[in-house]
Amino acid sequence: MKIYCILFDTCPQHKKIEDLFLSKSLHYSDYITNSWTATTLTSMFSGKTPSQLDTYGMGYEKHYISMSANKKREWNKKIIFNNLPDDWTIHIHSMPETRGDKGDFRFVPNVLFGIDRDVKYYNYKEGEDEDKFIGKMQKLSSDENHFIFLKYNHYHNQMQENTIDDFCKIINTINFEEENSLFWVFSDHGHWDQVDKFMSPPHSWLTWVSVTDNIKNKKVSKKIIYNLDFYNTIMNRIYNSETSDDVLLEFDESRIYVSEDGRSTIDNSRCTTVSAMKYLGEGEYLQTSHHQPENNTRSVIYNKNNSRYDLVDNDNQLLNYLKSGIWRWYFENE
């Protein structure tokens, strides 16, 4: 069995990427994320929001590094890599290297969590890995067990329009028909310079994902996938189990999604804003966000068809959902 988790860092929703997946008759949908790489990946690999992992969520990128040894051990127990059977091989590659990747230190996993087993890391070969590395991974036997995490940093580093074309070329190198394999191709957040204290849409929490499941051999059809769904889906495939929030389950129109953010310029030790979203249909989302330091709440309706959002009265259902859950600490100053 092979799991491909392929991240195109910072890449916003784009028609070229959507059209490419649809032209291949592959799944493509909205993806509800957190607002920066560390929180989205940690939530994906644990199945928990930042506040479910730690009382006040996560500080900007250095949260794990500053933990005590005992707390690190407890944190790592929740991470999917440490819950794989012993016969699984983990592959991690960052292209190009970014944000502290140097020698034996890697942004993933060292900044986010620890992996308590051997991992195969790869040195970046500029101009070559973009064309050939996925093919190298696909030559590994799917009769063996491989978890492959690939992180493409080109858009994060450059934020140029022509990078979208480069990403489409990389996607075109993938053989999505590989047997006994699952492909989770996604972006973790949008433009970092568009994330504000109220987590305004879309860049703060709405990106894209494509999931192809050649393990169950069933077509994924969900129009919205939540970043926490990754953990349950992968664990279900590995252990042949059935738990909630699998991508093959029927789409729940009433589902409420929660995202969290922390801006280092506001507080580098914990999250600063929480948002609850629900889908209204026809490309519209209702979002209620609460910015903790200023104790301010704001609700908007975002229309992805025209990329606009409008202020509306605060939604009591979403507000009460946050106040009654693990995220109630955001309202402690009321």
C-alpha cells in the first residue's frame, strides 16, 4: 500500500489547476485548512485542531521546538507517522529546501513534531526533481508499504503566476492509476500576505484538494474536504477500519468546520483567532471569526464565484459552537 501526501505550499485556488484535475476525470474540491503551513500540516497529521492539541493552540512555527521533552513525547504520540505499523517506510522530500532545511534539520518534521522511527530524506536536485522525483516514488512497489510526503515550495518562495503552470506540469507527471495507492494532492493555505486578524477568506482557510483512492477503488465525490479528514482517512486505509470523517463518506451539508490562526506579530506563543464556517450552497460560505486579543467577533458571507465577502450579523449557531467546544478559551476575556 502507498500513501502519497503531496503539498503545493501557499498555492491558492486556480482555474488551471481545477481544469487539469477535471480533464483527467479526477476528484477536485474545496479544502478547509488553517492559515499557515505548521497548523494545517499538524492538524492533518493528528486529526485535531490546534486547540485540541494544546490548550491555547500553536504559536507561530516554533511551538514544538520550545516544548519540554515530556510534552514532546505526548505530542508525538498523536502524529500519524508514529502510529504507522512497523513495516511502513516513510519518505519526506522538500523541493526546493526552505525555511531552515539544512543538513539533518528539516521544516517537516523537526519544526512541527518528532518522528520516532527511521525516515528516508532526500537532497534536492534543482531542475530535476520537479520532473522525475514522483516517478521515482512510483517505481517503489505498491505491494510494500510506503508513506510519501512531498512538499513543493516554489509558490511559497516566489508567489509568481507562472508557478501555477510549473505545478500543473508536476501534477501531469503523476500516474493516478497506480494500484493499491491513495493520492492526497493539496494546498495548505493561500497567500500569506492576505491573512489578517479576522482570517478573511479565501486565503486564510479555503484552498483546494484532489483525492484519488485506488485502495478502496471508489471515486471521491465530496465537494468540501476538511484538513482533519486526512488522518481518519489514512488510518482507515492502513488498519482497514471505518471511522467518521472519511473522504468516502457522504457529504454532510450541516457540517461546521473550525480553523485557527496565530500571527507572530500579535502573539508568538499561541493562536490568536478562531473561525467557524458552514457551507450555504452555490459556492457560498458563512464564516464567524473571533480575534481573541481584541475580543472582537465578525461574520461574513464569502462567495467563491466572485471572490467577494460581505459583512453580516454575527451567526449565533457558529458562535455558540465555538463557545461550547474546546475553543471556548478564545472568549475568556468576555
